[in-house]
Amino acid sequence: MSTAPQPQMEVQDPVTVDPKHYKVELENEQVRVLRINYGAHEKSVMHSHPNSVAIFQNEILCRFTFPDGKTEEHNFRAGEVLYTPAGSHLPENLSDQPIDIILVELKR
């Protein structure tokens, strides 16, 4: 997940456009907590998140494609925590292992 702000497209809720990979675990007036699971080499569709905090549950190698066509590849360690500013992206698991992330979307 990029830490740089990304160009915004029309907001596409990942739970709506990609329910296979995104599940709401908790939601209230201040946060929405998502469980994100991708199988080996699976990819999502373009979607958006508000400012968020990601907690990586395992080692991850992934690629993010942004609305302007640029891509970034990232490695994350199990237990790593990362703040991500609001933006749109299309994630792809580049590894032979599943991805498991807890994402806390901030509403305020």
C-alpha cells in the first residue's frame, strides 16, 4: 500500500465491488474494520479506501496499480503496521502464499 496520496477516482467500496476479498468485521461511526484475504496470485478490481491503518498478518509481496496506470510493488512483514492516505488502487498478490490483512478505515 502506497503511503503517497493517490489520484481519486469515483469512490468504489471494496466490499461492494470485490466481496470475495473484503469482509466487514466491525463498523461504527468512527471506523470500519475490514478483513482482507487474497489467495496466491489473485487480484482485485480498482477500488477506494479512506485514510486507513493496515495491519499485515503475514509476509506479503504485492503490486498496486493506480488510476493513472502507475504501479508500485511492496513487501510487507507479518506484524507490520502502516498508515495509508485515502486513494484508489487495484491490488494484486504476487506471491505463492495467501495475503491476510486487517484494514482499519478511518471515518473522521
